[in-house]
Amino acid sequence: MNGDWLTTARQTLPRLLRLLDELEPTYRIQDARDVSPDFVAREGIEAVVWDVDGTLMSYHAPAIEPLFAPCLEALRSVGVRQAILSNCGEARFVELGQMFPDFPIVRAYSMGEERVYRVLHGGEDSLGSEKAKDLLARGARQVRKPDGPLLLATLEALGTTDPSAALMVGDQFLTDVASGNLAGTRSAKLPAWAKQTFPVTLRVSQGLERFLYRISRLRGPRRSS
């Protein structure tokens, strides 16, 4: 069974009822190409935070899907700030830093009430792999989406101070859309790209997530915080 999925599930389940109020996306899009320069200009979006697997590439692919690379470059050409926020494991996190050297790749570790943030950007590691290993060895856990403060820390790494001018883009309601709603950003939900490449456990969880989204719709409009 996929360890990353299990860890995310353990962190999400205790908050599941609360999260049912946070599953409605601001936008429904077909794929990453819909987040175009015209779209962000029209909507007043200054920063985009991307999920990775199922959003910009197939599951654990070694590079961005070629169809989507021009989209990211077009956004960069008009000054839109971009970052990566993924629930991946440690090795994949380092891989993403190599794939996207121009974008901050952000994660956090928690030990009790304390949080330590880690940013890979431009070949630099704000924490370092050895310190990260030490934290994990001492019982720290990786903070995973859905998490509002984690997304806000990602915006801080981009130098973005207005969450309402930021967009979280991803293929999952419970991780990506909920993170955006918890942080006060906008969110764009797209169908999982190349979902046949995902492990069976993740495909099952995606089906459960769609069921939970339907339940959330029956509960009525999202309640204000």
C-alpha cells in the first residue's frame, strides 16, 4: 500500500467532517493549460501554486508533461509567481526541486506544536537533507495538504502577501481544493491527468473523495469560518 497516501489519510481523517465544508473549488478546469495568461489577468491572479502528480504530470513521472510546460513558461513570461506544493515523500521532494529549479518547492515538519518549514529553490535547500532526516528520526512528521498554514507559507516563499490573489491548482478535492479554502486563496479543480498511472490505492481514494464531495454538496453551501 502506498505509504504517502496512508500518511495523508491519517492526518486527514480526524478532520474529515470539518473538511467537508471546504471542498467546493472556485473554478473547474479541464487541465493546466486553462490557467493561461488571459485567465489569470481576467481573474486578478498574481500567484499560482501547483500540485504535481495528476496535475502537471502522470504519477511520479520524471518530468512535466510536455503539453503543460509551455503553460508554466507563459505564466512566468507575464510575471505570475509559481510554486509547487506536493504531498510526496522525501526522495520525490528532492526530485521535484531538480525538475522545477525556478519554483519554490515547499514542505513542513511538525514536532508537537512546533513547525519547521523547508524550501527548495534555485538549487538551495533552506533546511538541508541532514537536518530533515534528523527531525524525522526524532519523531517529527511531514505536514501534508490539506493545510492552510502550509499553503500560506508557500505564498510567503513567493513573496505574495494577498491570499485572495493566489490560486491553488490540483486534481483532488480533499488536499488541493480544501487547502485553498482553508488558506483563503482561490482554487482550481481539474480531472486527474493520466489517472491510470496511479497505484490502485490512490485510484480508490480518488473515488471515495468524489463520493465525499457529493455528500458535501448535500450539506448545503460552505459555512463561513
